[in-house]
Amino acid sequence: MKVPSNILPRSFYDRPTLTVARELLGALLVRVEDGVRIAGRIVETEAYVGESDLGCHAKAGRTPRTVIMYGEAGRAYVYFNYGMHWMLNAVTEAEGFPAAVLIRAIEPSEGIEIMASRRGKQPRARWTDGPGKLTQALNIDKSFSGVDLCSRESSLWIETGKSISDENVTIGARVGLNNVPEPWNSVPWRFLVKTRE
DNA sequence: AGCACGATTAACT
DNA sequence: GTTAATCGTGCTC
């Protein structure tokens, strides 16, 4: 028997961003396309917190691009970067405070054939081990910007997964931030599950 | 209207 | 280790 889906509620996201980033590890990112589930366990996240965080897009204030981060928690913030990649974030904290968690990597678990058709040129371990790669595998683009991750109607949500103990979590500095001044370049706001067999 | 740059990836040497 | 690909965004003129 299949266990009923358990979609993370808005109250999960309406908390401190670092807490959400940590607890999203082990959760299941689910995309439904043509009635088929494509999913994977979240294994890497990063927190972006407020206008004072100079690594966060919200440092520019409320603009057409960042306005979603100022909205209610539990929505998807999807943006385009480097002229070719879509990035998926979950908006966190109270409405009016701009913050989000970047989903950086998942481990494929459902919809393997569909992911293979999109990412099959690479070995399976490389299908979804980067933020631009997982959006490619799950077919996520700008049309998902602002959708409600707490609703089944979005065809994109996150379910409770197995919890990850502290001993299996590595915490470090965020990656890919160029020309971002300290301390923002070094704050340990990156969370990843230690890979193991 | 023009410009520099970026929360990256894949294909090189 | 290095670098091209590629374009939306926000800032300056």
C-alpha cells in the first residue's frame, strides 16, 4: 500500500530560513508532469536571508524580480541565471521579509525514465547534483515562479521525507557567490547530506 | 538604450 | 584547472 502523500504545510516554511534549509534535507521534492511523479530526496540547500545579506538577491530591495521573496512563505522563487539556468528556491519567513532556500541538489527516486531522457547523457549520479541540473531534470522554468508549494494543484511541492541526523549533515559556506563581501561570502549557510553507501 | 555581471554547467587542456 | 555559452536584471547615462 502506498502511504498517502504528506505535503509540507506553509507553517513549515514560515520559520527562520536556516531552520528551514536544515530541515529540508531528506525531504522529497515532487513534480507531477502528465500525471507522472518525478521526485528526489533533497540533499543540498542554501539559505538567503534578507536585504542585509549581500549574497541574497533581495539586497537590491523590492524589484520585479525579488518581489516573490517578500511574499508569503511556501511559494516558489524561480529565477534565471548565467543566461541558461533556472534556479528553484522556497520562500521562507513572514510575509514582508525577503528570504528563501535554494534547492541545490536532489537524489533521483521517482520518474527515473523521464529524468534519464533529459539528463541521460550524464551518469545518473550527475543528473540532479546541481541547482541548474535539477530544474532541467524536473522541467521547471519561469512558469513556476510564484506557485504555491503547499498546494497539490501546482504540480510542484515538497513532501516530508526521512529526517537526517546532525552527524550526517555537512555545514559550510555558500558557493558561487562572486564579489560578495565578507562576512556574507563565508557564513555557513549551506547544508548538505554526507554521501555514503 | 546600453552595459556589466551572475546563487552554473559542460567541455576542454 | 580553465573557459565559453548566453540573457534577464538592475544600474547608469
